[in-house]
Amino acid sequence: MIVLPEATLAWPVDDPSKVTVESLTPVFDAEPPVEILLFGGGRRLVPADPAIAERFREAGIAIEPMDTGAACRTHSVLAAEERRVAAALIAVD
């Protein structure tokens, strides 16, 4: 699932190894732009692929990898602070 300030979208990614720049297009296309993407990699923290991290740097968006539970909790806090935050979440089975 991708959670944006204005929408929640289905995200067909079910494994961190399947995350691509293209799969994160909704985050890059958000208007107004988001400040930060919280990447919930499932049960554990999964570092962002260097190419993906570079693309986020170029776009001026911080990317913060963490486990999905932490990403959900952090998203709630940042959204309550009215930050422009998005979350890309891989389900925990």
C-alpha cells in the first residue's frame, strides 16, 4: 500500500527486492510534493536500494527505511504534525 497525504493506493509490491523507482511513481508524482517517504519493508528494516535512494535525493524527498510497524506509527505522528509524509508499506504476514 502507498499512503499519500491525499490518497491511499494499492501497491502490488510484496517483497522489498521488488521495489523499483517505477513502482514508487505515485510518490514522485504527488502534488504538492511530499517531504518524506517512510518505507516499511515488512518485518524488518530493509535499506533502500542505492539507485532508489539517489532518485529520492534528486527529487528532494527524504526516504526513511524501517519495518512496516514502525513506518505506520511514524506516519501517524508526522501526519498529525501536518507534515507532507508518504508511506510505502509491504504487508507483514
